[in-house]
Amino acid sequence: MSGVKEALRKIMKDLNCKTSWKVREEALESSVNDYDLSNPEYQSLKDKIIQLTLNDKVTAVKEAGLKVCKNHGLTKNQKPIFLSKKDIKYQSKDFNKIISRIKKEKKMEELNLEDLKKQFSLVAPEMYDVMQFEKGEKFDKWIENIYRSLRR
């Protein structure tokens, strides 16, 4: 029985990982399916799945959560769960503020993309993770554009 509790603890840790949307998505797509979510023993796991489905900032995580909810008949207040319109809950001023602060703290005269990305991931790991997903291959270009738009 302790093996099951340990596995459940690991899944909960993965579902709570704010620095990697891929870890959360993987936990929803594979690990969660090993559990009988109709069992009251797994209420905290069900609650976490519903919470991620409704509130995660990364669309891929929300979609993976929605699949789990539909496959296991999970509901919120006895109502079916559905995804609302996409909202990452960040505004451009939030990114400008973080990148501007990094630029000042690191005394960057010229853009050092790798240094800036490293600091960004340390200063605002959740924001970094969300935008890395949202921008995909254009992530570096997006950071460069923000950096160039900042006041000198």
C-alpha cells in the first residue's frame, strides 16, 4: 500500500510543478490513468485535476485535464467541465516589467539572450514556462522584441 501512496505523492508533485507545463501535461496524460478516480481515496487527485483543467495558464495542460475529466466523468458542482476562452492571465506590461528589471540588474547594454532567458526563468519561472509554451519556436524572437522595445 505504501507503494501506491508514494506513486500518488509523485503524481501530485508533478501536477503541482509550476516550472514545467510538460511535466503537468505528462502526469495528466499517463500517470493519472492508473487510478480509479471513482474511489473516494483519490479525492485530492480529482480536485487537483479539476483545478488544473479550469485554471492552468497553459492550454495543453487544460486540454489534457479536460480529457481526464471526460474519461472519468469528473464534474464541478455536478456540472460538466468545459474550457473557457484562452486567457494566460499575463499582460504585456508584466513581461516588460520583468525583462526591464533583469536588464537593469544585469546592467545589460546589449542583449545577451541566453543570460536574459536564464534570469527570466529564475525570476518568474511560471511566466517563463507559460510563454515558452505559448510562443513555441518564436519564444527567442519574442524576448528580443520586448528587449528592443524597452527604453534605453
